[in-house]
Amino acid sequence: MTVMATEKTNVVGIRFQKLGKLYHFKVKDNRELEAGDHVIVETKRGQQLGQIIAYVPSEMVHKQKGMRYVQRKANPRGSWVTFHYTTENKSLDINPLKQLLNKSLRTRVEMRLIGSRDVAKIMGGFGACGAPRCCSTFLTEFSPISIRMAKEQGVSLSPQEITGMCGRLRCCLVFEYEQYVEAKKTLPRVGKMVDTPYGEGKVRDVRVLRDSVVVVIDGEWKEVFRHELEPLDELRALQDKAANGCDRHEGGGCDCGLEAALSGVTGQVKETAVSEAKEVAPKPQVQPKPETRKKQGSNSRRSRRDRRNHRYSRHKQRKQNPKSKRNE
């Protein structure tokens, strides 16, 4: 097995902090820099120290306008120091502290305010689950999280259950949120009546990860999986709709609505629905044909023409002899 070496591009991915987001920069000479080297780059915040993670393959390079170049390779002697701090007092004046650090360290000092999640990411540690925190192990950026995500997954809304070490909603709430939403679209909701192999019952709980629901049947709780469920409320509504016919077939007696409604239902349930619908469906009634007016023939057209000519002749006579109208 032979491995073909790929040619280096002039675009590198640089990270400014541990597990931070990757930013793309260009290099003038790719023979001087390797993955793992620390470099100095110019950003919107000024000059910053970053680490080259890897060269970006040519097929992943997108043409970006204004992509900046790497200035130089960093050396052990730095020219400034950056301090990250957090505080709840947004109006705190840190200029005296900054001036004191400038004099003591004899270099340029930069003070940068960060949030509570960034603090937890830098500090590390273990989460409530007993594993290392997600933000300090693999998360490169924070996603927006809402309380709705906890509700969809059936998580207790107690602050101790949904709050992380940073005091914010846990990042893990977003991991399985989409799977819960998609699964609940096909599983019956709590309170719905369903038909199961054990009989008819009402749904009391939805277990998304097990793809099943908990149904109460004659006072007993049964776990029923998706392929064993038949929704009774929807099925009965479709039967009533099919029994009443449709707009295209007046007087009932059609089964087109039933066939469309039961397109996804199979087995004994479909046979029962079809037979019940046919029994209660009213028989089609033959509607009498509406009476249509007879077309007027040539005689009627001739009579209209004669009457029009007669009126015209009388009007002409009155205009020529006005006294005749008085005599009449």
C-alpha cells in the first residue's frame, strides 16, 4: 500500500487558546513553519500569539477576501502579557491595576474580560456526570442553549439538574435535542389513546432513547415499542372522515378518503377500518339531472327580428307625422 504525499498549501489553521476556534491565515514560505509552531499574527485585537494546528488541504481552502498573513515565528522573549479576568461588576475600573502591572513587569499588559463559560473552559475540572468538562475537552465554541431543550428531553427543571459548574445551562443539553424532537414527531404524545398487543390504553410517558412509550392498560403500566403501536384517536377520526365521503362524490359511498388515510396502516387494523367504514357509509343516491332550457331555434330569432323591425317602423312614422300621435 502506497501513500501519496499531499503538497502543502499556503493556508494554515491557527488556534489562539486551548480548544479554541480555528482561524485561517496565509504563510509566505511554508518551508519555515510546521504544525505546532507558535507564530505572531495581526488580528482585529492587534498582534496575537497563536499556534499552528495544521496546514489546510487544498480541497478545504475557500477563497476568503482579506485573509491575512502570518507575520513571523514567535521566539521565547515575548513583548506583551495578556491577562484574562472575569467580574460581575461591568463598571469596574481596572486601569490602576493595569498600570501597576506595566511597571512591575516592564512590558505591555493587556487585560481581557471573559465570560463564566470561558473561565470554566480554562480552569477545567469534572462535570456533574463525573467526566471531564465538555468545554475543556472537545468543545471549540459554545452553542446557544435554551430552557426549551431541557423540557423536550424531559429533564428536571431544577437548577441543580440543568446548571453546570459555570452557573449557566449545561452544554450537553444541546447534544441530543434534535434527536428528541425528530423522535417525538412519530411517537404518540402523553395522554393519547393507542392500541397495543395488550389492549387499548393511554400513554403516560415517552421514552425516546428506547423508541417506546409507557401505556396504562387496566391499571397496569406496560412498555410498548413503536412497531407495536396503533393510534386510536387518529384512526377513528380517519374512519369517520372516510365514512362521510368526500366533496368529489356527492351522497357518500366513496372510499378514496379511506384509502388515502390508511396508506401507512397495515395488518388487521386496516382491514377492520375498511370493513367498518363500508358498513356505516351511506349508499350513493342518484341525483336527478337539472332541467336545462331549450335552445331557441330559428323561429324565435325571426320573431325577435320582426318585433324590432315593427318598433322601428312605428318610430319612423311618428317622427315624420307628429300629429298622428295626437290623434291616436
